[in-house]
Amino acid sequence: MTLVSSGGARLLALAGSSPEAPADPGDAGDPAPRLLGHFDAYLLGYRDRSLVLDARYARRIQTGGGFVRPVVLVGGRVAGTWRLTRPTGPGRPARLTIEPFTPLPAASADGLAAEAAGIGRFLGLDVTLEPLSQAVET
């Protein structure tokens, strides 16, 4: 471990790693995209979330009353939200809709589709990933 500084904060980092957040989600070498559920420890477990969540989107994730919405991670940073709409009748798939904050890199599409399929397997449902919504300005 080594002491580093990022955004004026003193932090601990693994030796040889960079504490700087990527300029854009999806930069080369970033971790696979992930869909995290409500109240995931990735966001809930820390007072300061600035390394993974841009402050201008915080109110869209933490909506008040301790509620934390499901998030899309791209490059290890929160890049949007997602929701699952359960089927309304027999034989119909559930729909997973992603609402990105900014346009997502094309390279994240396969990883997000795999995450949606994994949620379907876990729930025992067929899940269709809806075409990505356009980024919504705050």
C-alpha cells in the first residue's frame, strides 16, 4: 500500500496502481461492465463515493431516505442506472432497461448483455436487454 492524493484527498492505493479515475468510462484495460442492484456495497459502504460516482449524478443514484438505485458500472465508475420490468404474462420476457448518464462505449455492449443474461439466470427468467436509452442530461 502507498499513500496517494486524488482530488485533494489523501488515499491508500495498491503499490504500482494509479488512483486517478479514467477520463472516460470504457478506457482500455478497464474492468468488465457490471449491473449492480439496489443497495450494493460498492456504493453503500463508503461515505465518499467520488472515486466511483461523479457528484453531478449522485442525486440520481441516492434519491433520499437511504435509497440507492441499481447502477451500471463501466470502467469501474457509475455510468448510469438500470431497471428490470417483470413480464406481464406467461411466455413473455422480462425487460432490462439501461439509462446511461452519457453515451456508453460500444465496447461495453457485450458485457452489459452478459450481465443482463446473468440476472435472468439468477431470477429464472428470460431477460431481454432493451436497446440503450439515450443519455439524459441532468
